[in-house]
Amino acid sequence: MEKEKNNYEEIAKDAVEYIDTRIERAKLTFIANTIEIGSYALSSFIVAMLFLVFYFCLVCGTSIWLGQHFGGLHIGFFIVMGFHLFLLILAVFLKKFLIEIPLQNKLTRIIFKPKN
């Protein structure tokens, strides 16, 4: 009878240890996924900021060039503004396919990637 009691105690001890290990693994997996998503977001933000600086310079240069070509700086800026208005309207109508779905897919791949 004493031996059975020891067996049950060992099984209970192993079960508690197993549960603690599973909880620790879940915490570490959560931390790893959070770090990966955070690093993805930060690197994407840095790339976006660098692109915006480049794009701003390109837009200003193009506007000035078009303005000189058509006889007034304001005309060049209005032409470029019209192009950007067209892109904005296009983005509003296609944002689900251009932004939301690809972002959801990327985050899903990060969260549910196979464990090594």
C-alpha cells in the first residue's frame, strides 16, 4: 500500500512538473513571437521612413521640373498632386487587397511558423 502511495505521489509530482514545463514553453513561445513581430514592425517602420524621405525628394524634384517645363512651379505641384490624389483613391478602394490581407498573412506566418 505504501508503494502505491509513493507511485501516486511521483505521478502527481511528474504531472505538476509537466504542466510547469508546458506553461514555461508557452511563455517562451509568446515572448519569441512578440519579439519577432516587434522587430518586423520596427524594421518595416525604418524602411518606410527612409522610403518617405527618398519619395519626398523625388516628388519635390519632379514637381519643380514639371513646373519649369510648363511655365510655373504651381502647375508642376498641381500635376503631381493630381497623380497622388489618383493613387490615394486607388489605395482606398484596394486597401483590403493591397494592405490588410498581406499584413494578416505575414503576421499569421510569424505567429504560426513551425517550431524547430
